[in-house]
Amino acid sequence: MHRETADLVLTGARVRLGRRRWAGAVAVRGGRIAALGEDFSSVRDLIGPRTRVLESPGGLVVPGFQDSHVHAPFAGLDRRRLALHDARGRSACLEAIYTYAQRHRSDPWIVGGGWAAEHFPNGCPRKEDLDAVVPDRPVFLFNGDLHGAWLNSRALEMAGITKNTPDPVDGRIERDPVTGEPLGTLQEGAAYWVNDRFVPQPGQEEWEAAILNAQSHLHSLGITGWQDAWVTPATQTAYESLAVQGRLTARVVGALWWDRNRGMEQLPELLERREHGLAVASPIAHLGSGFLPTSVKIMTDGVLENFTGALLEPYCDGCGGHSDQRGITYLDRDLLAAAVTELDAQGFQVHFHAIGDRAVRESLDAISIARSSNGRNDKRHHIAHVQVVHPDDVKRFSALEVIANCQTFWAQSASERDGLTIPFLGAERAGLQFPFAALLASGSRLAMGSDWAVTTANPLEQLEVAVTRTSPQDRNSPPFLPAQRINLDDALDAFTAGSAYVNHDDQAGQIAVGSRADLVLLDTDIFAPGFVTDRGAPLSDARVQLTLAAGSVVYDAES
């Protein structure tokens, strides 16, 4: 009688099935979990001549991580271009830019990104610094959070930006306080306007290469699926092409970009893009991978560091008083409510960007209006970032069934926040940042995303910050608002089942017989007694040994 054997057996490591639920062996066959057992002997009968058996004493098997908010194509593009994410300081940035420009002399533009605002006075680098290292070509470099850009004089000239150029309604041209001349830093819509109209854009081949580069990196970190938080027509085409070719080995939900400079007239285009994408995805849905453009991303505000994050009360002036600035909301309340109500009615999930407490409140208000108009449904709307949340709004997440999409790596002390955020929030509002524990206590569901390439894509680093509120690079630093720490069970569930829930991926985020075999093998059992203590949680010291996506090995540390 023919006996079906497993493709892979993992044994020796503990297998986390849920809170305080464990197995000692897992067998995979045909892309799904075929069996679970207490130890090797319980799956021995499934081992055949072609079964790969991997013994990992001291290791841990968890569900594949899912990143609920990531910019994979743009991060991959940065990795292939000029990347400044690791440059520590102004001099290091300029040295990296000069070296890159010398190695790419034939490039008509120098483009890339990743610089940190904290390395420059008031968070604004100057054009003269770029002119000194690249005087002959235009330079355009997004900052690490993609909310601003650094340009040299040639790029400003090509864009026609002078001291007389007015600020766009959704952005700002930083200016010399004495002369009024453009400083070289553009914020928000001003940066996007130049990028869209003047900077050479990647073609499909380059976008595909960028996605594959990002996918390889994400798989190496144990990530088997994600939600892309900024999908343009060009990146959608690249994703779909890779899916059809069988080269997209992750399951990706695409959040189609809502153009904040337009109104409801863009809805038919979004519907058409969704239907086209689902038609492309349908024939390959059985693979467990692919691209599903079923969400819409709405930016409701900017970021606090450049005063475009939307606050209920004005920013402080940094000197003990208050300014007249409350930040920017990119859609007025009525348009936001109308857009969310119609998107909800048309079956879209809405993925909000909301940093300030006013942006969070207006997003919740819009969902409440949609619920009143359309009734309850299973769209699983979610609000990303939730940096400042008014206490009155914390409980509304649960009441409205809105998922808090948390970027936990941000919830640590950082020089940028200490210098560019907290003095302008004031002590009371500064204490409301990243209220993960309060959201959980109110009954809210959490998901987790990296916002990579804004910060690290490594889930283990993000889990460590969620549990300790301390930087993995400086574990002796004081924790940031430690009352908002969450435990490891809650954090891991958010980065697996929580993000899978956001992505409507009911086959992922769990280890159960019959489920899709999205699995990660860690070299360290981070749930071992004594590993996480009141003195610390060195979670990011663990390493991914193996990543399985739908049963296929997509990363193997040994190879």
C-alpha cells in the first residue's frame, strides 16, 4: 500500500502552537502542515527516502512572520541605489554620496534615500553640502521616513524652485531664515511633486528587480507575507508580473495609493485596478503566494518631526509656549468620511496612515460613519503608526473593530525624538506615544509592521522593542514609556496571527494540521524560561535558520 511521506520534518526544536501550547516535531507535505507530534518518534512514520529531516535542538519553530506595513519595492530600490540608512552623521552621509557619485559617473541623476533628520540642524540638510560633493548633476535623496527630500542646487534649478516659489498646500519648501532662498530640504508634497515630475522613474524591469531584492531580504528575516503600504500602478504591474512568472514566493496584499490631490473621481480607477489584479491572481491562488490589491492606503497626515503630523492642540514652540501650528490633514473630514464610506461599501479594506492624535481621531470618525452607513462587515480596516492617541480614542479601536497597526521599533528613546519631537509635543502629549499596552487592555487587536525601509525589517528587533521599549543597540538605555510594554506572547501573536488577520490570510499566522506551511525556524528558543526577564529580552540575538513559504524553503541560513 502506498504511504505518503513528508517533504520536510523539523524536530528537536520546540514548536509554538499558541500560548503555553507546544509540540516537538512538525511534518510538512504538499505545502501544508501534515502532522504535529510531541517528539521525533511521533512523525517517524512520515519519513521517506526523500524527506529532509532537520534537527535543531534548542531552536524554536513559529509561524511565518507577516509585515502589515512595509514599502518593499522602494526599500529594494534603495538597496540597489544610494542607501544612507546606516550613515551615522552628516559627514558619513556626504562621504557615501560622494563615493556613490564617483562610481556612477554616467547616471544623469543621483537618487536614493535614507538620511536621518537628526543629523542636521533642525532636521534640514542644506543644498550647499550636496553641491560640494556632486556639483555637476542633480541630486534627489528621500529621507528615511519618505516624508522629505534633500536636493542640491542643480535639482532645485531643474524643478524651477526659487525663493519666490510658493509652498504647495500639502508640503513645505524649507528656506534660509535670512535670505528666503530654498535651503535644499523639501517636506511632504513639495518633495513628491519634484520626484514625480523631474526625477527619472524606474522601469518595470528595475521595479521587478527591486521587489525580488526586498523579498530575498524579508524571507531571510522569516517574513512570508506582507501588506505593501504604497502601491502605485507601476509597482502593481511589477508585482503581478513576478506572480505570473512564479517568482513572487510571498503572499502580498497591495494597498493602492489614494491620491490626496484628487477626490472621489479616482474610485473607478481603483476598482478597475483591483479587478484586474484579482483576475491575474486567481489562476495561481492555490500556490499560497501572489499579489492581491484589495486594500487602499489613505495618508491622513504627515509626521511630527516636520510639524505635518495632525494634532488636536497646537504644537509647542520648544520653549515652553505654544505655536499656531496643528499640522496638516491631507483630506478634510468630510472627504475622508465620504471616501472611507464608499471604499467600505465597495469591499475595500482601508489602510490609514495616522501619526497625530487628530489624524487618529478623524480616521476613527470616518470608520464610524462608514459603519453607520454600511453596517458591520469583515473589511478589517486598520490604522498604522498610532504614534499619539488621545486617551478618549483608545477604546474606540475595539468598539469599531479597527486594528491598530503598530510600528513597534519606533517606541524607543531616540535622539531624533528627543530633539525634534518631544519638545514640540510637550510633556503631557509625549506620554501618549505608542500606547500598545493600553490598546491591548481595551480589547483592541494589534498587528505589526516595520515600515521598512524607514526602520529595520527584522521582526526580532521589533519584538524586542515591543517587549522592552529599549533599543536593541543600547540595552542599557532607559525604556521609553515602559508602562506601554507588552509581553512576548502578545507581541509574537501580533506579528504573526495579527498581521495575517489584517491581510485576510486565514491560513497563516498559526501552526495547525492542514494549515499552509508558512514556518520559521529560529536558532534560539526565545520562550525558554529565563530568556525574557525584567532585566532584558535579547530577542534580536536570535537568528533565522530556515523560512518556509507554503512549504517551500525560501531561505536557508546554511546555504
